[in-house]
Amino acid sequence: MGNSRPRIAIPARFAESTSVTRYGAIVTAQKLAELVWDAGGEPLSFLPVTDEKWEARLEGINGVLMPGGADVDPQFYGQNHQSDELYGINSEQDKSDIALVHFALQSETALLTICRGTQIANVALGGTLVQHMDEPHLNKLSTIEFSKIEADLGLKESSLLISCFHHQSIDRLEKEFHHWLMQKRDTSRHCDFRVKRGHLVCSGTLKTITKMFQANLK
């Protein structure tokens, strides 16, 4: 690819309205796209469709980033709607995301999941979710501690204060998904994945986690 930027596919999220459209829209979080760009990638939004042929659509794509978004329809992990707190459910979005996860894993395309992206990846492989946590993490502030400061990632302190906006969490982590995570851990040799209080946790340096994604782009 020469000096061109790695092309990173980001499945867009459906939105009923935005400040710049009269009707429904597909959106990608601006900050997320900017972070991909700042890291040297070219963020590209993809329309979610249910009859997609991802092999053809992702020709020339170097990596897939599964972003956050609305709730996953419980039907895809074998449950009925059990909470009035479920929001933004769109079966077309879910089907498209699930198919994309399967393609990325089967084709060994570099894959990074965030928030809902991690949840849908677990569901795609047979795992389940907690539809509504007893103590939702809505605007919950947490501190992440790093074993060492990674100056090349802009870290000046050994900890970061982050905001979480979750009301769902992983219930059962599917073995196949866990196996995939372990393969990535073996690649990095410094990352240990586990589920803690319903959330997927990677104990390792931020640089290590980033390198796991970047390694498959080369």
C-alpha cells in the first residue's frame, strides 16, 4: 500500500435524526473517526445492510472497528425482551454487525471491538448479555491504572479517569470468543482477558492492546 493509510471499516449506526439531516441518518462518532485518523488510519463508514457480501465490500480494507451504539436485540442471544430499559434496537443493524464479526474472524481481518462492538461479537459467537444491570454504569467515572507510562501514546500519568455509559453487560462469555481473545493475548504476550462484573477486561498496557490491532495491519 506504499505510504497510504490503512483503511479501517467502521459499520455506521442508524440514527432517527441528527442536527444536520431532516430524516434518519447513519452516523459514526466523530471522536472515534478522529482517533483512527490520528493513529494513521483512514476511517470509512459502511452502511449496514442484511444482504451484505462482506468479502466484496471489504476488498482493500485493512481492519474492522466495531463501535458502540444502541442495545442488541435479545432475540439474537435466545431471550425475550425482559427490560423496559432497552433502547434503539434495530434488527437490521444487529444482523449486519453479526455477519461482519463472522467475516472478520473467518478472514482473519484485524478486528477491534468497543462497547456494543464487544457485546455483539460475543453474541455473534453464541454468548449472552445482561439486558439491564442492577447498577447501570451511566456516566460512571472509573480510573484505569497502567503498569507503566506509554509516552508515545500521549500518556503523561500512570492513570486515566474515564467515563462509562453502559446499562448492559456480558453475561456468558462464549468459549469461541474467549478462544479468539486468548489467541490475541498469545500474540501480544502481555495481555490477559477476563470478564469482571460483566465487562471484558484486558490487563496489560495500552500500547500492548493497540499493537494487537496494528500488528495485523502490516
